[in-house]
Amino acid sequence: MLFNPVKTTINLILTSIFIIGLATLIGYHVLYPDRPLPLTDKLNTIISSVSMKSSSLPNINGDFKGDNIRLGEVKGNVEGNHLRINNITGNILNGEDIIVDELYGDIENGTNIKVDVMKGDIEGGKGIKVHVLSGDVHGGEDVDIDILIGEDYTNHAHVKRKIPREVVCD
């Protein structure tokens, strides 16, 4: 079988489009879990299962304070350094080098915090990077946001794309 560069390029482009579309739908499902996606039931089931938390990681019910750990879900406030957490329903109070997939709460303070999808406000901190933020920016230094659904009251955040709240909310 010979290598066909045209076919390989087309397959890579189609795969990339599929992955970007699936990631967008998962992001929508994370921001608005109570709204059904306008898709078939089978595709809704696949997207819900992809966005579910890993059951092999420890989950915390209550506030967490610690360093150098990976967690599944935390239902409470978080403080610590070098953390990797799938889901936080609470606030990040303080810490350094924290990576979060989904945050339903505020970032109060911290350094080098990366969040994929966030519903809450950024109150302070330094070196904060958020892919999709549904909320407002009230403080912080070196704040980078790819998609902001809300307001930047500091006028210093680096926002790639701003979507007015009226367009998204009913």
C-alpha cells in the first residue's frame, strides 16, 4: 500500500473538524448542563459520557488544602500548590500552579492558574489563563481569556473574543 498524501491530509482535516466540534459541544454541556443539546439522543449520550469525571481519581466533599495531587471532583474551596483537578464546585482561594478542567466558582487569589471552562468571577491572582469564562473579571494581573461571556471591569485582561451576555443567556 502506497502513502497517499492527499487522502492523509483530508483525513487529518476531517478529524480535526470533528474534534473541534465535539470539544465545542462538551464546553456547551459543561456551561449549561440543564439545557439539552440540539442533537440526537445517541450523540447526547456520547458527549455526556466524555465530559464525565474519572471515577478512579479521589473526590473531596468539603474544602481541600494540599499540594502535589491530582483529584477528580472537589465540592468546596481549594488551596494548594501543583494541583490538577477535574471539577471544582467552590472557589480557588489561593495557590500556585493549579490546573482545572471545570470550575464553578471564583478565583480569589493565586499564581499560574489554568482553567478550561469556568462559570464564576476572577477576583484576583497573577498569571491566570481561562479558555471559556462565563463571568466577570474584577481583578488580577496577567489575565488571559480566550472567550469571555461577561465583562472585564479591570480593562487589563487579554481577551481574545468577547461575547455579550445577552447573546448567550435567555
